[in-house]
Amino acid sequence: MKPVIVVHGGAGRIFKEREEGSRAGVVRAALRGYGILKQGGSALDAVEEAVRSMEDDPHFNAGCGSVLNEKGEVEMDAIIMDGKNLDSGAVAAVKCIANPIKLARLVMEKTKHMLLTDHGARLFAQAMGVPETPEEKLITERSRERWRKNLEPDSNPEEFQKDLGTVGAVAIDCEGNVACATSTGGLSNKLIGRVGDTACIGSGGYADNRSGAASTTGHGESIMKVVLARLILYHVEQGMSPEMAADTALDYMKTRVGGLGGVIVVNSSGEWAARFSTKQMSWATVKDDQLHYGIYAGERHTKSVDEALTSESG
Ligand SMILES: COC(=O)C[C@H](N)C(=O)O
């Protein structure tokens, strides 16, 4: 099986000044994940590494760079899933952690449970020896500024809500195993304790070797209503291509509940799609040593992996 990775850096509206950073961030994440797959590594390791690289990148709303809740705090959600045995692990409303995706994987591998929240997730992180990260290190000038603006009486939260950058990855490895991972700071100025789609299996992501893997981004409450990731894989199971399945499910979410979003999908034959109903979504993929990436509908740049790695290191 030829390995494939697809990543996204959030659907919505990406402000001009953030476009280059978002493109560079998804390209870096895809190349890192692909590097693992090329060496015979697992889809699970590849999606974790790709998501971790975007959690560490302040351009995205995950890990460092997460948006703030109504009280000005960072509360993050993340999920990871293994398509081989349908195991998954998630954390919700977790604080003071640099890489929630790593903690989600530990929940999957070291507990009998699938989802830990807030205080319990923090205790579990301590027990696993995951260091606490001071909250200030996760908060960027930009997320603080956005939070402040949203508190102003004449603010237009819709405008700021659009510029979100949840991150996600899906992959298939040389053995034909698929996996997905998704991580987010959620919606800005959300209520304390609000958990979105990202931590919920079937909504923020799903992976099953029998069909494929999907990771989602967009308006969380809408994504949860239609259980978007599982819905896409249902369409794949019924014979649709990843692109058709993604478009059909996104269209259903738009017409049925008025929600917009974006998805990345890989099926069990290694066919992939990156589709969105929002104005933009940053995405990147590597297959057959060719990198493709874009932000706007119809935008697609292509480079060889060698060329991309050279310009990365240069
Ligand atoms: C692009 O924004 C997001 O993906 C936010 C995330 N789906 C949430 O609602 O928590």
C-alpha cells in the first residue's frame, strides 16, 4: 500500500496576513507525517506528529494559539482514532497542556476509557508525567486581542469567529491501516466548559480500516448534529468517492442545519479529498512523493516532496 497523508489547518475565513503562515504550517505538518509513513511508520504515529506540529504553530487554533473562552482561558479538545480496531482516545476542555493530541493518545492507550475532561484530564496528564505548560505560553497576542474585541459591545463576533484554525490529519500507512487526529481551542469566547465536535467520536473524526478516515473542522454544534465524520464514511461505505462523500455530507450539513465547515478524507484504497463549504480551508496532502496544498476553493499547488523539503530547510 502506498502511504498517504492529508492535513487541514481549519475551515473558515483566513485573513490575508495569515495566509502564508497557514500554508507553510499545513505543508510542514504534511511533510512530517509523510516522513513517518515513508519509513514504514504507522498511520497513528503520522497523524499524531502532523497534528502536534500544528499545535506547536501559533498560526492555528490548537495548542499554542488556541482561542480563549469567555473568561479569557484556554480550554482545548482533541481526538485520535485507530482504524485497525476502532480504538480512540479524546480529551475535552483540557487546560495547560502543550499537546492535547498526545494526551488523547495516552487516554486511548493507557486507560479503559475514551474521553477525559478538564480536571480529570489534568490529573491523568500528571500521572502520565506530561508536563504542565503555563497558560500564558499557549496564549498569543492575537488570541488575547480577539477575545478583547469580542467583549466590546459593538463587536461582531461572527467576523472573528470565522478566522479559526482547528487542525487535523488523516493517513493510510504501508500496511493499509488508517487513522485520524483532530485538535482545537474551540470557538472564541465560548462558555466555560463548552465541548465541541472535536472531542466527540464520529463528529470531529472517525477512522475505520473498512472504509477510511475523516477529520472535520467548522461550526462544532452543526458538525455534532449531523455527526459529520461518520456520515462521510457512511457515504464512502455506500460506494461514493471521498470527494463525493465529503461534498454530499457538507451539503447536508448546510441545508439541514445551516452549518459550514470543512473535511479531509482518505479511503481504504488511498484516494483522498480536502473539501469545504466555508470560504477557505488550509490543507495539504502527500501521495506518491507529490505534495499538494491550497487555501481557496480550486487552489492547488503541486511540488515534489524533495523540492518541498529543500525549500523548507532553506
Ligand atoms: C474552524 O473552527 C473549528 O473547527 C472549531 C471547532 N469545530 C469547534 O467548534 O470547536
